Amino acid sequence: MRTERNLTRRLDRVFARLDREPERPAHIDVPVMSRHRVVLFSATLAFYLAIVWAVVTTSWLVRLDWQVMFFRPYQQWPQIHAFLDYYVVLGQRGPTAVMVAAWLGWRSWRQHTLRPLLTLATSLLLLNITVGAAKYGMGRLGPHYATVIGSNEMVRGGDIFPSGHTANAVVTWGILAYLASTPRARRWLSAVSAITSLGVGLTTVYLGTHWLSDVLLGWAAGLLILLALPWFESLIARTETWLFDLRDRWRARRTRPVSEPVAPVAPVVLTGPRTPAEQSAPAREPVSSTRASRGLAHLAPSPHTARSERSPVTPAGPRRPPGADRAPRGASPARPLTGG
């Protein structure tokens, strides 16, 4: 009974935390390109170039690759084959990117920042460009497609050097440690991502899909991307600002009020003082707008002509002007005066 109550209280706390309004952190710890990180980047780059040189020159590393391949680990320990078939999925780009993007999307929503998702997108873009260019540039064949025993199998149309599974595991799981909000979380996540990527690399060697040197170069390639991310923080910040500005403009455009049509105001005609007869006369009814609009619509098509071009107007009534011998209408004619 007490266990159920404790479980209920914990669930209530979780849902209360989920219902809380998301807030943007006051301070987000953004890694900078410190001197220590520059030294690590330079050492990793030197290790990367050394592996490439050792394989190109068919040195002892290539002989070690062939010895491990002939050892056939999947035949030596067949009981773990089924488990490692599933474990190697942690290095596939599609499933791992979806899982990590879901978690970072949740963090972006809770913190009101796009930096986690933009950092993941930047790291995956760098991974595709650098590792993809190295794969197709060196064209090394894998152990299952090797043709000459003891050769480095370079420039033969392959695409397994460096190991994409290993590099993807380093970058995808290492980005969680890179974006950790506390030093303690960063240390723990760094250890977990290192163990995961190490296991993925050795699993590919166990399954026979990669040479040992492929895995070594994959670890170096993924670590170079993680160490170079601080150089792209300014670009990530500008992209985030631009996206938020674009969102605000789009919201303002959608919430803009529609202007209502304003009724036309009749012009005010200034007239002189009204006479008593005009004041006592009943007010005329206003002419309906429909009638006025019809009259305007009727007159609209006709062209405007000047006054000099109009036809003369015929005056009403008789054309003969009233003479002196004619009396106005309604008046009685004057009688001639006669002498009495």
C-alpha cells in the first residue's frame, strides 16, 4: 500500500513538472574553443592522418587487419552474434538520429531555444560531408570483398574507410554530452557515449563488415567533429535568431486585424442663413445610396465633354421676348382713359 502511494506521488510530481510553463534558461553554457580543446583537436587530427598514411603505405596496420579478419571473431564467439546484430543498430544513422532528435526537440521546447536541434543538425551535416568525402575518395573495399591477401584494398570502389557506424556513434551520442547543462552530466554522458561508440566499432569488426583500421579512423573522424563544434556556435546563434525573427513576422502577419470598410462621409456644404420659410419647410428625405450609385453607374461609361462641345440647350417657353405692349400673365389689361 505504501509503495503504491509513493509511486502515485512520483507520478504526480512528473505530471506537475510537465504541465509547468516552459522557461528559457537564464544562462546556457556554450562551449568555447579553448586552448585545451585546440590541443585535443590537433592531436586527433594527427592521429587521423597517421592512420590514413599507415593504410596507404600498407604498413603493419594492414597486416593486423588481415590477421583479425582471418581470426573470424564471429566464429570464435557465435553465442553473442544475435545480441551484437541488434547492438550495432546504435551506430546506424537513421534510428539514432531519430531518437536523439526526439530528446533534443523536447529540450528545445522546454528551454525555448533551438540550439540543441541546430547543433545536432550541424554535427550531422559535418559528418556527412567529411566522412562521406573520405569514404568515396579512398574507395577501400571491406573484408568480405577483399581481392588480394595482404593488400590495403584502396581505390577499388569501396566505401568503408572510415567506418560510418563508428563515426556516427561517436557524434550522435557524443552530442548529448556536448549539450549537457551541468559538468557532472557532461562527464557521465561522455563516458556513456565513449563506451557506446567503442562497442559499436568493435561490433563491426566482430561481424566482419569493417577492418580494424576502419574503426580507428571512424573514432578519430567523429571526435574531430565534436571538438570542432565550438567554431560553429556563432553560426548556430545567428541561425536561431533568424528563425525566431521569421516566426515572429509570420505570427504578426496572421494576427493582423482586417480593416473594416469606412462609410463615405457626405461633403458639408456651407450656406447662408436660412429664411423663415425654409426653416418651417419639412426636411427632405435623403436619397438612398442605391439610387445614387445607379445614377453614377449609368453616367460612368459616357465620356466627359467640355462645356464648349455640348449641344446648345433649347430654352423652355416661347422664343419671342415679351414686348412692351404685352401684359404679364394673370394681370388684368389696363383700360384706356376717356374723357367724361
